[in-house]
Amino acid sequence: MGIESLLVFIIVGAIAGWLAGLIVKGFGFGLIGNVVVGIVGALIAGWIFPRLGFAIGGGILAAIIHSTIGAVILLVLIKLVKQA
């Protein structure tokens, strides 16, 4: 993985984490936390979507949407665990 790919990976993770924090109220983790949430969200969505037969497409916008959906799933799960 080149430095450019790593930079895009981090930027997509940050945007996805930030968007997920806006969608799921009460969650704001700062820059590093948003990157981590976005990257973990991308991993979650990358694992769940193919099993459901769901594909978004290619490109940066699709990667951001993909990661955001996964990050929202992650934040909702965290919220449910905190309430239990």
C-alpha cells in the first residue's frame, strides 16, 4: 500500500466516522476516534454487505457511503451495549 492509498484510507475513515457521529446522536470521538470508527465501520460493512448480496459500487463516494453505513452500525451497537 502506497502512502497515497494510506492517506485516502485515513481521510475516508475520518469522513465516515464524522458522518456516523452526526447520524447517531450523542457520539463524537474527535479526529482520531472518527478515523478509527470509520475504518472499523468499513470493515464491518465489508463483512456484512457481501453476505446480504448488497453492493454500492466503486469510487471514493461509494467508499465513504460504505464506511458510514458500517460506522453507524458500529455506533448503534455501542449505544445498545452501553444501555444494557
